[in-house]
Amino acid sequence: MRPGPPAVRVEALGDALLLRAGTGPAGALRAVTSALGRGHRETVVVTAPAVTGQDGLFDLVIDAVAEAAPIRAGIRTEIRLVLLGAGPDRDTREDGIRRVAWRLGRRVTGSLGPVVVASDGTCVSVPHGAHGDAPDGDGWRYGWYGSDGTGPDGDSWEPPWSPEPRWPVLPAPESRTRDQAGPGLVAHPVPAGLWLLPAGVRPGQAGVVGSLPREPDAPTIFVGGCGRPVAADEVARAVAAMRPDPASRLVLLPRAVPDGAPADRFDGLPVRVRSAVPVLGETGWRLAPVTTAGTVVPPAAAEAPAGDDRPASPAVAPARSGPYTEGRRPVPGRATAAGWSLLDDTDALGIAPAAAGVLVEVATGPQGFLVGGAPISVADFADLLAAALGPGPASLVLAGPDHDRPVTLLAELAEVLGAPVYAPAGPLALTATGVLLAASGFHAYVPGAPPEPAGPVLPAGCADARMAGLATRFAPIAPAGPGRSRSVPARAGIAGVTRRPGDAPASAVRTAARAAEPRPEPRPEATELQDALVAALGPEYDRHAAELDEPTPELVALRAYANGAGPGVNAYLRGAPIPEPGAATGPWGPPAVVAAGALLAFRQLPVVFGPVFASSAAPAGSYAAGVDLTEPGFVEAHLGPGAHPDARTEYAIWSMTARRVDAAVRAGAPVACFAPGSRFAVLAVERFDGRIRVYLADRNAGPTADAGTLLARLRAGAAAPSTDRPMIAPIGLTDSGRPFAYDP
């Protein structure tokens, strides 16, 4: 008499369920189930191979899920059914998944073929016959089947990769013939992308590539690692025929190509190429880069001493040698005070040494770093930096016009350099004292460690000490002497104006640096600001709030300023006569309340660094080279050159602290806005065609760079055709042409 199937045990592991028999590696199955649960948004139900092969498989799943507490609680209503092992054929699976969805009244998505799971909980399901060597007409469009049990309208199919990656799904195999793909090469989906293997070799027979975690921004194409090298020309033809996304990586594993294959054979491929070996660490399998000298750079986590939670530095590789350090290629770019610039036809950002490390300005495309408009490999880029800057820096800060840089690109650069790499997630500014600011925050890429947020200020030690000192120089002031002006009222009940002990002063630099921090809970002062704005603006408050995604009081004030209240606010700040405020407008009057709130909103705006432009109908007044000015009102400037045809005075300003105000709060093109009390230095005054042009340097971050350098940059970009852009009040001068008092 044949024994019956072993009893099935159901284990709840977090929000995931494991159905297993009494046999098999229970620890490994629990680890796989837990990883899948962390990697998916649905409730994951895993059946061990011994359960997947049983008759009545889907009835077992229905019974187990119906009794499971996480499912009953409705924490995750959708289910992802992962069937490990061989199990039933594809048609049987689809019928069973549809029946499970109907019985449970939930959407169920299940695997249509054998599943390979990576250490990060990502996985692939590839039905039999859907590999690159045997396309079945479905290609890789069908790895998972989903149903809500209601009929064909509720059916869906997904590619093999789960969860669905953010990078584009790689081409289906039927789009390439064997001649196009290269003789003897077969493409197999793995969690991180694709694995090109010789015909007859399956991923389960070849090695650990299926366990490698997925990169978030691009697929990886693996070659080698199975002991059977493939001619470099065949690999190159196969990769080119796949037409991969340019951000994809081609990883050459050990013995990918025969010994002695030319190192430059893959230079022309539309992917980023690197050599690496899989390494097993405490967190699972990951790739360790191999340098051009053949040295393996192990992940630091694998070398960290026991009891030390800090990532250790990777092993020091031999001195880099490449086309730039060997003199075979000229070193492009130019030196800056902060490091090196590879940007063409662009003013360098690095006008002063950066305290956080060497500042390198470079453009980035989907294929990697761009030098002279063409992509360059990470190894060659590191070699270029070695030739330009000398021995490896302690840390590197990247700047450039592109902020959406591939994560893997920056991690690779850190690994090759053996040094931390910092990159901003948005616009970057460098103060004259060497502090770097990024309103969207920096990320740090340390060799052998995952990327980590590094805050909005570099060095981080300046975020509280030095930056707080600099920030006080941006507080609005009430200058005395010639020209009467007003400052933003310092009264209790205006958030950010009356500060609590320990608060940093409100300012353009300091508040912008804090923009990436989590928004705190509403303070009593914020409630009072809202009450004051409601009293001051009346029904306009609700109108402005309705246009904002996040209608905080300070953003409502900024939007009110940018959409009609600006002239009155600036007139008030510049000392123009206004009617005494009555009870209906609040005790401080609409201009003062709007000014206080708008200034507070500056902390959420990115810094504008570089030339900005404005014009005024006022005469030149007392402008003269070498004069320092204070402007008590807000100053709006445009990001591109141009002056109103009726303007009598044009301004070209080198900004270090203005904030970008865009369509989120104002109609029309974005502008750069300086805070009240901003200080400017007059670099030069030029007269032409009946008007004057005044060249100003933003002094809010301290002493400016060399005046001659800034003046040359401003002159180069100042000439432009006429425009109907609005004009402003004369910067730093009263309407009668006399300067406001300057307070250094």
C-alpha cells in the first residue's frame, strides 16, 4: 500500500505564508519566504517543492489562506502565489490560480513556471519553453498570471520579473533569431536581469547569479560564471542584438570570454561594462568588482571586523593605470578652485575649495558619465580623475546638470576609487566658505555599503554650527539712515519670526539646507501664522490653498506674494506709505504677515546658483563700482537674460542664495527670488543706448569670489533681446535714487 502525501504545515512569517511538508530544508524555506515577503507589496504565499508537486495543490492553498490571520486581517488584500519546484503545467496553474481567486474573493497572481529567488526577495518565474533558446510565441511576456476570479476581464499576465522592475523589461527572445543572438548563446531571465549562457546550460546548473539582488535603476546582463567561455565577438553580437537600455550593465563573470580576449572589444556596446565576481557576505550574495589590474575589490561588509558595525574600506588596489594616466589620451576639462570641471561651455561651480572633498563637475547620461558628449566607462573615468587630480581623494562630490544619476553608476565609481562619493538629488550650491548645499539632500556612496542619505549640508558638521552662523546674515534687517524701510515684524505668533530657544535663525541659506528634513508636527506658531494670514487675506487664503498640493500657511503666503500681493509687500518693506492696518486686516497688516510667511517658505525652495537678470524703470541713481547695497524687499530676477524695452536700468546678478520660485506657486516662467535684507556688491556700471547695466554680486553667503572673474561671467551672458518681463524697484535704492543703509 502506497503511503499518502506528507502532511502540510502552514507557517506565518510576518505577512507571508509558507506551506511545507515535513521534509526539506525548513530553515532555507523560511529564509526564502521571509525575503519574498519583504520584497513584495502583496501577501506572499509560498509552497515548498514537496507541496507544489502534490495533487490538490490549489485546494491546500485555499484552506491555508482562509485560516491565516494576516490574510483575514486584510493587511495586504492581494496575494502573490509562489510555487517552488516543478509542479503542474502552465494551463493547470492558470486554472488553479483562477479558482483560488474566486474562492477567496481576492486578486491572486501566481507563478507559471519554476521560480528563482534572489537574496533581496526579488524573483523570476519562467514557464517551460519561454527561454531564449526555445521561444514559444509568448516570449517573456508571461511569467505570472493574475486573476480576480470574475472572468476574462479580470485576467492579466506579467513578465517573469517580480516585483515588476522600474527599469524597462528586456526584449522578448522571439525578437532575435539565433544568428542575431550569437551561435550557442541563450538568454535566461534572472532576478537582476538576464544571464547569457552557452546552449544546454541552465541557470540552476551554472552558479549563483540567480541569487544576486536586483539593481534598482537598470537591468544587469551577466556573461560567464559557468566555466565555459564564449568568444568575445559572439558576446558583443548578442548584447548589441538585445538593444538594451543604455543604463544597463554588462557584467563579465570569471571565464566569460577566453583568456587573451581584447580588453576593448566591448567598448562600443551601448551598455556599461564591468568585471566582477559573486561574493557571499552576511547579507547574501553580491558582486565584487575586479579592477583592470585583475584585483578583486571585496565588499567592505564582508571584511568588517567582528563587532564593528561600520563598513570597512575595500582592499587597496594597485595604482590605476589607463589611457589618461599613461598619456595615451589627453586629459580633458579644466581645474577649478574646488577640483575639476568636465562641463563644456558652462561656468564652473567650483569657485572656492569645497570643505567636503574634491568637487568634480560632469554631465551624466543613461550610459554613464559623459566626457566631450560621449559616454566613458567608470574605469576610464576614474583613470581620468587620477590623471587630473593626482592620488585618490579622501572623498568626491559630483555636480552637474543631471540629478537623476543611475545609482549603480555612483556605487561603481565609489568601489573603483575606494573612496566615498557624494551626489545631490537636486540643484547644488557652493558657498564662498566651501559649504555645499542641496535642498533635495545628498546621498553618500561608500564602497561596500548601500547608498545612504547624507543630509542637505556638506560637511554635515556645518549643518548646525557654521551654517547657523552664516544663516544669521540672511535675516531681514531694518536699516537706518538714508531711506526708510521696514523689516519683517518680529512678533510672537508669526512662525519662524519669533524663534524658540535652540532654533536656527530663519534665512535663505539655512532654511534651504533644511528642506530635505522631514516636516515637523505643526507648532503653535504655525497655527497663529495661519490665523494671521486668514485674517489678512480673507477669502483669498482658501483660493491660494486650493491650488497647492500641500497648503501649509507659509506656502499659502508665498503663493499670495507671487500672485498679486508682491508689489504691496515690497512697497511695505521698502518703507512706502500705506494705510494703517485695521481690525479686518490683522494687527500687523497684510503686507507684514504675507512677508513673514513667504520668507518662512524659502526653506522649501532650491538654491539658484549663477547669473540671474532683472530690469527697472528707475534711473541709475547712486550706483557705482565698489558700493555695497542692502535691499529691504524681495528681489525677483529671471533665469535667462533679457530686459523690458522701457527699462532704464538692467541688472545682471551673480546669485549664490536666491531661491527658485516656479509654477508650483506662481504663474509664468520660474524666477529667482532673493530674501528681504539681501546684500549685494556693485561690480561695475556700464552705460549704453540710453540705459545702464549694473553688475551685482550676491554677498549673502559671505565674501564673493574674485570680482573680475564674476564680472567676466556676467558680461558673457548679459546681452539679450528685449522682453516684456515685469520690471522691479531699483535694487538697494529708494525710489528717489538714494541707497538704503548697508549693514555688513
